Amino acid sequence: MGGGRQLIRRITAATPPIKAVIFDAYGTLLKLREIQGDILHQVLRQFGVDADPTPYIELYFQITTRIELYPEVPDALRALEPVRAAIVSHADREHLAAWAFTLPVEFVIVSEAVPAYKPDPLIFHTALRQFGLQPQDVLHVGDSDVDDIEGAKAAGLRVAWVNRTRRARRPGLSAPDFEIRDLKELAALL
């Protein structure tokens, strides 16, 4: 379809309006996978098989707490107003404490606090309770076909899949309601 966006299911007049958006953090709002890939290559080159695991562990925590926003994130989040927003992430409190920025969201839920990891619907239900909304009122935006699409669908939410690299979904998984290349396309869905 036009505009680089593939709408998998069209919004109809019978579809309730979206009152809130829940975002995945890593891979959706925050760059991490690219950094991990670069560093992993360096680590494998730098250390042999018999290396002490301590440097790997220390390096992992240094790298996973050094993240940056995708370039379109600040403008995309501002464009959502007055729609409410939150983040649901696999991050733990240590990672959250390392974020050197603030985002215009009402709350951030980390798996460590629930405790449940996506695709467990419990983490999504926790966000719904905190919003005080029903599943049909909320759109989840994430980059994982399993953690984000399967988990949010199991909780009854609509889903926008951020597919930055145009990869194919794994067979047998639920289809997202929307597929977008990046968050610049999100406002048009609301």
C-alpha cells in the first residue's frame, strides 16, 4: 500500500477509538540490538573460548545500559497527544535507571516488577489496569512478532508491528493489526 505502510486490517467506524498506546522499549523506541551486534563481534574477537566470563558479564551490563532513542521517537511521541502513552519492557530496574532521557509517557512497567515477561498477557493486563482502560481501547506498538504481537493479542489489544527491516513474520503466529516501518507512521493510525 502507499506511503510505506501496510495496513493489515482497516479501521472501520465500528472500531473503538484508540485512547492509549503502550510501547515496547528496546527495538521500538530504543536502539540496542545494533549495538549488541557490534559489541558481540568485538567480544568474540577479543576473548578466546577459555576466557574468564567476568569481562563478558561486565561488558554486557555496560552495553545494555548504554542506549539511544531512534531518531523519530521524540516527534512521534509528541504527535500522539492527547492520546495517553506508556512503556512495557523486558528491561529491569537497573536498565531503566540508566536511561539518560525522559519520555512523555504516564508510566513504565518493567517485567521485573510485574513479574512477567512478554508474551505473558499479565504484563499487558498490568498496563491496562494502570490506565484504567479496556483492551479494545489500547494499541500496543512493538517490534517482536512473538513478544509483542502474540502477547498483546493474547491480552486482547490491537497491535502495530514496527518492522524496521521488513523481515517476514514467523509462520503460524498472529497477524498484527498494522505494520509500520517506523514510528513516523504511527500518528496516521490513530
